[in-house]
Amino acid sequence: MKTSIILFLIIFINSGLSLKAQEQQIVPYTLADRDRAIRTEVKMEALESKVDAKFESVQKQIDQLSSLFYWGFGILISLFLFNLGYTIWDRRTALKPALDKAQAADYKSISLLSSLREYAQKHPDLAIF
């Protein structure tokens, strides 16, 4: 029991001395260290301004590319719409003569049928119905 108390006191005294030694230790900070810190801050500010300028130039290039991107899509969409309009116009102009001929043929077939019916009334051998 006596040895454990002595051991406890030795440990307690050692821990107290080490804390006391840490409190009293002074970190030397000279004027040269202060000057170095100031120079480092100045260099960091210069580097920060250079990086900001670089990021601004990159952002400007991205903005230019995005505006070209929008212009390109606008041109492509307008070309697609023009092509669609031209196709519709071309189909209508190409079909107009065919529709006119079909209408004329329809009129001729109606007139032919009516004339055959009139003829069939005078000649019963031609009448089917």
C-alpha cells in the first residue's frame, strides 16, 4: 500500500512539473519572422489577384462560347424551319397539276356516265340495271 502511494505521488509530481514546464516555455518570435510573415501575405495577395484575373478571363471565354452556342442553335433551328416551309410549299406546287388533272378526269367520268345513261334510255340493250 505504501509503495502505491509513493508511486502515485511520483506520477502526480511528474505530471505537475511537465504542465508547469509547458506553461513557462516561450516561443521565440523575432522581427525576421514577422517580416517573413508579411512578405508571405503580400505574395499570397498577389497570387490571389492573379488567380482572380485568370478566372475572370476563363469566365469571359465561357460566356463567349455559350453565346456562340446559342447563336448556332438559333441558326440551326431557323434552317430547319425554312427547310420545312420549303418542303410544304414544294409539295403543294408539285401536287397542284396532279390535283387539277384528277379533278378534270373526275368531271369527264361523271359526264361520260351521264351521257351513257341517257344513251341507255334510248337503247334498252345497253341498260344493265
